[in-house]
Amino acid sequence: MILIAITAIFATILAFVLGSSLGFFGKIFHVPVDLKVEELTAAMPGANCGACGFAGCGNYAEAIAKGNAETNACPVGGAKVAAQLAELMGKSGGAVIETVSVLACQGSHTAAPLKGTYTGLETCRGAKLVGGTKLCAWGCFGFGDCVKVCTFDALEMGSDGLPKVIYANCTGCNKCIKECPQDLFRKIDKKQKGAMVLCGNKNPVKQGLIKTCKAACIKCGACVKNCPQNCINLDTQIPVVDYSKCNSCGACVEKCPTKTLKIIERDVFKPRG
């Protein structure tokens, strides 16, 4: 009985000491909660994708509360979230540019031959470490790393070995852009119009390009020569379009021998079917 009593007394004293210590240190190290940050965070979609330029929704909320960020930087939440954040900050909501990711590669199973039988790690990053799987060193490896990181069901692997973007679901969160070791995704405005090249091959050596991929840009310059608006150049080994001049006439698309160039609003954003 004496042992039980001593144990009970000791436990009571220990609980008192620990409770007092927690209360004391809790006051010393107390971090005040910013209710404004909590309100801003609650209004966000919670994707924590980093598309706003911050590590997550909480960090973005802190930046807004401190006046270090605008309220229209969340592409996932779009105009609705921007309006809510602006209201919480007592401001008027700014315009939100809604973007999507476009795969700049058409190197399918039939277009881009393999080097041989690949037996390594079946991820794009794994394939990158050993020099790739295809004769085209710039193309998509087709293991779907981008599909795995997409949290909005906006990507799926096609039967041709290339990821397909479901534009109705894409929020422009940038996860696929960051994940692709080949840097093949392009972030563009949903309202963008004009021509764009669906190829990432920047090899300056023209000879033999068609053997590595039938859908590759072969640097022939036909698009540049035949553009009536003079809005295309090949300075970076890939056709770059000046959208302030491009009027979607399609002349470059018609003259491209490998059909690398596409009209965005007509060919890239065409209805799935």
C-alpha cells in the first residue's frame, strides 16, 4: 500500500511539473496566429502545387497578408478564388490568366524508333540517366512520370506512347512541367491563338534528323520562308512564333514537311474523340 501511495504521489508531482513546464514554455515560444492568413488559406483550393510561385497555399496566403503577393496568382482557383482573396484583402480582384500545359512532342511509337530493348528503371528520369530510350535524344520517353504527378486527372497515357492532356481538367499547375526531364511541356494561355511547334529537338545538325523521328522539326526553314506575316524565326533551332503578328493563317502548317507546326485553337485544342 505504501509503495502504491508513493507511486501515486510521485505521478501527481510529475504531472504537475510537466504541466507547469508546458504552460511556461508555451507562453515563451507562443507563435501568434494570423487570422487573416487562416482566412486566405481557407479560400484557396488546397492544391499546394506551387503554380503561384510559392511553396504552398499557406505560404501564398502569408505573402498576400504581408502585401508581398497579388491575389490573382492562383491558376488552379482561377477568377473565383482571386475574387475571394481580393475581397478578404479589401481589394478589387485582378484578371487571372488561365493556362494549360501542352506537350511539345509527337514522337510516338511509330514516329520515333527505339535505340534497342530498354531494361532499366521504368521512369522518365531513370531513362534520362542512361541516355534515353529513343534515337531522338530530345523526345518523350513515354513512361508517364507526368501522369503520375498530375493531381487533377488532366493527363493520361495514350496508346501511341505519349501523354495526352485533357485540357478541360488542366489547371496550369506546372507539376508536369517540373517533372518532365526532357522539358517538353509548354505553359500557354487557354485563349492563345496562332501556330506553335510540337517538337523539342534543338539539334543543330540537320542531317539524319528524320531518321530519329519522323515527326521532328528538320530545320528546313520552310515555315520561316512562307510566313506572310514574317513572324517565325529559327534562332533557337526550333521555330519561335511572334504571337503579336501571327494571325493563324496556317501557311506555315501547310508548308511544314513533317507536320510539326500546328494551329493552337484548331489542332492543339481540338475536341477529344
